[in-house]
Amino acid sequence: MSDREFEIVIYGATGFTGRLVAEYLNSEYGSDLKWAMAGRSQGKLEKVREEMGISKDVALIVANSDKPETLSDMAKRSKAVITTVGPYQLYGEPLVKACVEAGTDYVDLCGEPAWMHDIIEKYNAPAKESGSRVVLSCGFDSIPFDMGVYFLQRHANEAIGKPLPKIRGRVRKMKGTFSGGTAASFAETMKRAKEQPEILDWLKDPFSLVPNFTGPAQPTGHKPIHEKDIDSWSAPFVMASINTKNVHRSNALMGHAYGEGFTYDEMILTGPGDKGEAAAKHVAATDTFGKNPPKPGEGPSKDERENGFYDILFIGNTEDGKQMMASVKGDKDPGYGSTSKMISESALTLVKDVDRDKPGGGVYTTAPALGAALIDRLQDHAGLTFTLEG
């Protein structure tokens, strides 16, 4: 891999999120990183590079999923590829295939469990053989959640010598929008489910990304509940479906480091009392994406991105009823500003920090592939904080 021309290529660099990734790599690392921008149009790539004040030394690569040979050529030139081109069930597999065949690392923003199920089944073994590390869900879904659980479990192992059998993820505060890609991905998943009814079972099953394993019954988080220990009502959280699957896959890939009986669920806090109850019921009854969700390529203004944030609480319970808590906070809006930084640092962790032989090739989630090295990068560069509480 040392002879590769680039350390990182951004595929989809002319799209809304791809531009943010390019902006971040340019501002945070600039000429210290060997990187390139890739997309369907040479003209658009040149325009974006000029508009963003990026040096002409940053190479441009024309590639698209309609021409698999262009993806293959691109993958062979780089140690890792970042892709922001979704929905992945429409456009993603040709690039996964190209990266696996080239032994190139791959990171995406996928939150599409049906497609992820297929990719794990089809490419995990070939990726192990080639050494390609395919790391899915490297944005708001699911890094703060997957890595938050990992962070709290590491503390538990240090403090009491064993993992916590139960953790709850609770979104304490959040300001920002979900991306147009997230909305489009959800729509495509529902469209596919009409043709393949078994997909609905995959969506409901928290272990659908863990082949040949059936874990214990999990809390569903589908209805508002009052949680006395934190004095708050909790409502369903739209990203819980994908995040819980990724947390359970991480657990399995790490040899069930959290235990085979581990339980995990996610909800969003709405506060105490009658107001909290009313808010929780309102959230539960509201269509998250609304009638006019953002379209891929659309997104919030820079001011909106800069003023966004999130704060997620993780509450772990020991076998004897004691609690341990941790939080993960981000300094930008979740769907765009923070996501663009998280996926960038995920790729950089693969390229610069994690030995290619450990854990080796395969289709991964973030915790087993990137571990503590990613937490360090996120705190040093990407505006995230991981904190023990209580």
C-alpha cells in the first residue's frame, strides 16, 4: 500500500456532503495529506475545487458507478476511499466491489440496513482475503452511538473488570437536520421492502447485521416511557433502528466483548412532568422526515451547520444495579457539519493509525475497526468530546 498515489480519495466530492468533506480535509490537513477529489464530471470537480480555494495540486479523478472500470482505476490509486454517494443501495455496490478487489479501505455514511445486510453477506469473505477494510456507517449514524457504547464499556472493564450487561443511549439535546441522503435512503429502503417483504423482518431485528446469531430480547423504544432514574420522559428516536444494529454487530465482531446477553436501546429525552410527557407523545406521533424532506444535494446553510450540536447520554447498569454514565457531544449539526468531519477522521484512522493486520480485512462497524484511535482523532480534530459522567 505504500506505493499508492493517494492516501484518501473523496468520491462524490461535488455533492453537498462531499464538498464539506473536501473543505474539512483542506482546512484541517491541506498539503500534509495526499488526497484527491473524485466525481462524475471533470468540469464540476474543477469548479468546486476553485470555489473552495483548494490547491490545484489536489488531483481530480473522473469516475462513476455506471462505468465500473473507472471505479476500479480509482480504487487502485488510493489507500482509502471516502464515499458520500447515496442512497448506497442504488449506487454503492460497484465501489465496494472495486475497493475489495483492489485491497483498498472504504468508508461510507450508510444507514441502510437491508443493503448493509447484503454487503456483509457478499463481501465480508472477499474483503478478508484482499485485506480491504470496509467500514460502514461512519457519520452521525452511527459513530457517536457505536463509539459511545465502546467508550463506556472500556471504562467499565477498567473500573469493575467486566462489561455492562445493559446500556441505554439517550439523545439529551440536538440541534440540526437529518441529511437529504438519510431521507432518500429511508425512501429507497421502503420501496425495496415492498418487493422483498423479508426486509421488514431485517429492519425489526436488532441482530440482522450479525449472521448466525440470535441475541436476547431487546427493549424496542417504540413508545414513550417515563424513566424514573433520570427523571425524564423518553420518545422513539428515528436513528435507533440502524444504530442498535451497528452496536450489536460491533459487539459480535469483537468476540461479544459486551457479552452475548447484552441489551441496548436508544430514545430521545423530552424532559420531566406533564410537558415532557406531552412532548414525548408528540415526537412519537410525528413523521420525522415530514412531507418535504431535504433532497440529496441539499442541506443547511453554513451558519445553521455551525450553530448545530448534539449531546448523547449513555447509561449503563451493572448486574447489581449500579450505574455508570458517559456522554458524547458534537460541536456542529449532526447530519452535515459533524458527519463530514467524522467520516474524514474515520478514513484517516485507517490510513494512519490502525495496523492493517489488526483486525485485517472484512466488512466492519467503527468500534472494532477503528477503536480508541478514532476516539482520539475525533476529540483532537473533529469537535467531539467523550466524557464520563456521574
